[in-house]
Amino acid sequence: MKIFPPKTSAGSRRAFSLSELMITLAIFSLLVAATVSSQIFGLRLYRVADTKLNVTTDSRRLLDQVRDEIWSSKLLYVGNGNNTAFTLVADQAPHVGNALKICATTDTNHFVYYYRDAADASLKRMTSDTNLVTIVARNVTNEFVFRAEDFQGTTVTNYQNNRVIRLTLQVQRPEYFGGLSEYYQLQTRVTRRAID
């Protein structure tokens, strides 16, 4: 006589064993951990890219503004100063300083004035008409921002009507990856459009 195993209905199937369930749960946990870590890495990369894009946008805006004012100016003076005083660099000394005075006409009482404020390490802009001071760049680490040069890039030591103004900004962008900072340097040379 043959003994046959009992017939099982379609509804009574075998379930997962405990070891199979643990392996499936471990694989699922690894997939979730990989997905979460890739999302966190993507957010960090976005933060770095966003910082760089903001620096680029701010730099272009600043360069456009300074360039347009220098192009249309009649007089340019490099010196040292703050929000209350401007001292022109004397002749026979290199025309390098933390401030630039731009006069749109030959009237030196009406001007646009850029200077690096050592107190908060920022580049500021002021006009003679309003005396309103605005910050155009923050975290500027170099002391001397402006330099008057000839067409070959040599620093001039006297007032020349055809000189070139070199703007150099070294900017520190603090902390984005665990307290690390990033440094940028922005440099351009601009001269007046119409030389008298």
C-alpha cells in the first residue's frame, strides 16, 4: 500500500522561513541606507554648487558696476580711505591702495567711491550725493584692492591720464563642509573709454 502526502489547497502555501526573512530585511536595509546616503551626498554637492554660483553672480554684478563707472569717468584716483576720508597716493610712490575714487566729470566734489573696510573685511561703495554706504563684497582678505597700472601691467608711480585700474579681490567663503573654507580670487583690469 502506498501512502500519498496529503493534498494541499491553493490557499495553504508555505511561508518564508526566519532565515529567508532576515536576509530579505538585510538587503532591503542596505538599499534604503544607500538611497539615503546618496541623497545626503547630493544635497551637499548642491550646497557647494549653489555657493559657487552665488559667488559668480555677485562677482559679475560687481565687475559690471565698477567697469561701467570707470568707463564713463573723467578722473580716477587710487588711494587709501574709509567712509569719512580719502587720501590720494602721493606721486613717486606706487599707486596701490584700498580705495578708488571715480569722478564722472572734472568736478572732484561729485564722485563714486569704493573702499575696503578693514573693520568688517568688506568692499563698500559710497556716492558723494547721498553718502549712503552699501556693501558690494564681503569677506575680502586682501588689504590692497586697487592698483593703477600702465598698459603693460606695471604699477605707475605718478598720475597718468591713460592708466589702467586693476581690481583684485581675494574672498573667503566660510564653512560648507565641516568648517572648511573656500577661497576665490577675482581680478580684472579696466580703463576709461575716452582718454583726454
